[in-house]
Amino acid sequence: MTASRLPEGRRRVEVHDVTPALFDDLISVCSRDRPGDPVHAEGARIKREWLTEVTRACGPIAKLAYLDGKPAAQLMFYPEDAGPRTPGRRDVLVLYCVFTGASEDRQKGLASSLLRSFLEEVRTGKLKTMAGRRIRFIRAPLFETGEGLSMAEMYQRYGFERGPQGAAEMFREVQGAYEPPPRSRPAPPAGDRRRGQLLPIGRSLVFYTPHCQWSYVFADHMAKAIRELSPQHEVLFVDAWRDPAAGDWPGAQAVVDGIPVYAHATEGDGFRREVAAILGKA
Ligand SMILES: CC(C)(COP(=O)(O)OP(=O)(O)OC[C@H]1O[C@@H](n2cnc3c(N)ncnc32)[C@H](O)[C@@H]1OP(=O)(O)O)[C@@H](O)C(=O)NCCC(=O)NCCS
């Protein structure tokens, strides 16, 4: 345990670094109300595997806040160079997300306890994940569930600033100056065999990240939308953390017949409309 306090009289808040024994607790914070959903269960399995791999390599990459003994809020982070696909900068720390699961647990100081614990360890050089490394800055990608306070508003309260337009991230400088991530990696060589295999007409890629169980659920929504519009389409699920194919289409959620689709599966009908336009079914 790394912190403890009593924010509301008798309510007990404890912050723990997430070791493998706490992976199920961590996953439970974002998986309320999903019993028996096999797609969600697969997303959770993928996340557990990813947590195991990255925790083994880097040490704890998440913090959990317990409210009266119940896992209630989480914060995830990792060194930018932890991924196998992107080159990643050695001295940059990614703050991936912060989330308090149940509406009744919000505004009780949980996310603040997590951020304070995290930032204090960054400041004092005690964050195990970055042990012995200089931390130039923290970058925090922005995405929202539409619940509670937005991550952007939360991070702003803790000294994070907006990145340049189009970067969809915030940052907080630690021992050096902020630098936005490179926009894309160079295009693969024209004769790249794998790219040729992935892109024929009639084939689609849907991307998911193993960091979040919901990402796989959204990829499944995208696959279903594509198959509804074109039942013969072959849809491949691509792990954006590990698979180099994802690096060819930065910011895309899917690729249909070689054309990237940027609308997110949760953005109303936007994804379906983009796909229909590509397939000539708009
Ligand atoms: C942002 C979030 C993590 C805050 O969690 P929390 O446990 O309620 O945070 P805290 O209780 O520590 O509150 C932090 C501060 O924000 C304020 N705050 C929290 N929710 C607020 C709201 N809905 N409206 C206004 N202020 C709010 C608190 O009053 C507190 O202010 P203080 O520092 O002046 O005391 C939570 O609202 C959330 O999960 N939102 C969704 C974020 C998201 O989409 N994450 C991606 C998920 S994968």
C-alpha cells in the first residue's frame, strides 16, 4: 500500500500498486455490469495477458484505489518505449487513463488519491516502472467515456497542459521539455509482402488495444457493422500494441479495402456511414 486517507469521515481510501495478484481487481473497475458477455470476457483475457507481459518487463503499471476495501478507481501508465511496435522514447512516461468505475464512488477523492500518489513518485524518482531513468515529461492521451468528469478536466487540475492541436493529448513536464509524438512512421516499402496480404479488396482490419477490455468490444462492434454491410468481407482483428500493421494507419479505427476509417464505433452512426461510403453502399 502506498497511501491511505479518510476523505469523508469514516470512509477508507487505500492506494495500491497493481501486482499480478490485483489484476482481477483492476479489470473489475472498468467491467461493471458485464457478467456472461463472451466478447467482453475475451477483452478481459487479452488485457490480463497484456498486464502480465508488461508488468513482468516494467514492474507495476497501474494503481488501484480501494474504497472501504472495494476496488473502485484505477490509473494506468507505462514507459513509452514499453511497446514492441513503436520506437518509443526512453525518457517519456505515458499516463494512459484514470477512471472511477461507479457513479456513486465519484467525487470522494479516489482519482485525486491516485494522481497524487503517481505524481509524487514521479517527482521523487520512486516510480518503479521508470526506476533509474530520467523522466523528461508525462504525456496523457485523451479519450472519454462521457461519464463523470472528463480526463482532460481531471488532468488540468493536476498541472497538465494541452498538447498541440491534432495531438489529442495533454502533457506535464518533469525534467525536460515536452515534444509531441511523431505523427506517423514512414510508409512501408512498396514491395512489403505482408501489407499486400493484408489489403486486398474484400478484407478489412479492425484495430484494438490490449490496454482496455472495451477496446476489443468496440472492435467486435466494428467487425459486425462491416459484415452487416458486406457479409462476404473477411475481417481481421489487429492488436495495435503488437502488430506493425497498425502503424501504417495512425489514428484509424479500421481499414476497409485498404481505406482507413477514422470514426469510432461509439460515435453514433459515423463508423457505419464511413464504411458504407467505402463499399459504395451509402
Ligand atoms: C475524472 C474521474 C476519474 C474523477 O474521479 P473521482 O474519483 O470522482 O475524482 P475526485 O473525487 O478525486 O475529484 C477530483 C476533483 O474533481 C472534482 N470533480 C470530480 N467530478 C466532478 C464533476 N462531475 N463535476 C465537477 N467537479 C468534479 C472533485 O470535486 C475534485 O475537486 P477538488 O480537487 O477541488 O476537491 C471520474 O469522473 C471519471 O472516471 N470520469 C471518466 C473519465 C474517463 O472517461 N476515463 C477514461 C476511461 S477508460
